[in-house]
Amino acid sequence: MKYRLFELIIICFFLYNCSYNKKIQNNINKNNRKILAIVDNHNIYVDEIKEEFNYNNIDFNKLDKSDKKKIIDKYIRVRSLEIIAKKNNINKSDTFILEIKRFKTQTLIDLLVANIMNSIGHVTEKEILNFYNRNIDKYSAPKKYFIKNIVTSDSKVAEKVFGLIQQNKFKDLKGINNLKIIDLGQIEIDFLDDYLKPYLKNLKVNNSTPIIKSYLGYQILYCYKIIPQKKENLTLKLKKKINQIIFLKKYYKKINALLKKLKSKNFKVYYNMLE
């Protein structure tokens, strides 16, 4: 009798075990997921780590067994630490919830930025050339003027000096009383005082500005040499730089258009609420 009872228990256990294993197998087949590891009753599936590889653009199948093992061990370690953190209720802390909120916000913005950038497309050669021609001054060595600064406190002396320069008799300025001639050497327009800049733009060699009344008295700028503006060639390096500028301009234009559209509907800020 005892033997039969024991036999019955063995049979029941065997049937239960077969049924349980079949249930597990059915679940695996149903979900088409293979278990990679079990950590504290938590299943880690093969497709999880493959998904991680795909996200980082790594071909798992091309790795050798040693590298696969190292990466799998590292992944399981990370997941194990995640399980420990959850056991300690860290996932329920205020800090964790705030960090998740920030992460979600930043991820949404990053994806929006990526979508906008993908919608812009490639910058054409024509766009690069047009931008280069419109902004040629930015990509050129500026024109350089060699200037003598002529200063006097007497208006009549200034008129005499101006007259001699117009007659191409600059050398005759030597010996004139109450007159200072200072060689400024090589000058770019941007380095001059603002009140002098308009006078230099159309200045030619062996010519001068009109008499300028300034804080120095009466002033005349005489030009004795000019180095013309030198254009920078549209090299591949410069093209890449311009490409980036145009691309970013298009990007910010789209971003600002989206913000403007949003603000036009219903947009209010109550700054006084922070007081």
C-alpha cells in the first residue's frame, strides 16, 4: 500500500514537472524570446542585449566568442545593479523621479532636433558659392592703407597743406611751421577712430582726405601706399565651414518658426509668480 502511494506521488510529480516545463517552453515559443540569464528570478533575454547592440550600431554576430562573453558579462552586471537598486526602492525616490523627468524632456528635445536636421537636407554647391560671394569681406584679408597723419591747430596752415597735396607737392610740406606729420604705417579701417573711417573708404594712393576738424585740431590723412583686399580661395576646408554655417542658419530658422507658431496661439508667462 505504501509502495503504491509513493509510486502515485512520483507519477504526479513527474506529470506536474512535465506540464511546468511545457508551460515554460510554450511561453518562450509564444514570445519568441530566449533567456540569456536569470538573476534573482529576473529573466534577461537575448533580444535585450541584441537591441542594445543595434542601438550602438555594433554587429554582435561579427564579434568573437571572447568579446561576446565580455560584453554579455558587462551587460548582466549592469542589469544586476539595476535589480539591486530597485530592491532598495531607489526607483521610487524623488531624485530618481526628477532625473527620469529631465531625461525624458532632454530625449524628446534631442529627437525633435534630429527630426528637424533630417528634414533640412544637404546644402548645395550653389548655396555655398552664393554665401561666399555675399560675404566675401569675411573671407578676405582686409585692404591695408599706409597713412601719414597731418595735424595742425591753424586752419590756414591746414588749407595750405591740403592745397599742396592736391598739387602733388607733398614733399613741400617740410619746414611748414605749426605742423606735425606722423607716419601711422600700415592701417586697417577697423582700427581707426569711428569719425575717421568714412574718409578712408574711397582714399587713393598719393591723395588725402579733406580737412577734418577733430579733437586734435585740424587733421588730414595722407595715403602713400595701399595693399588691396586679398580674397581667400574657396577651398574644400572653407566650403565645409560655410556648409555648416548655412545648415545651422536653416536649423535655427525652423526652430524659431516652430516657437513663433506656438507662441502665437496661447503663450503666457507669469513672472510675478516668482516674487
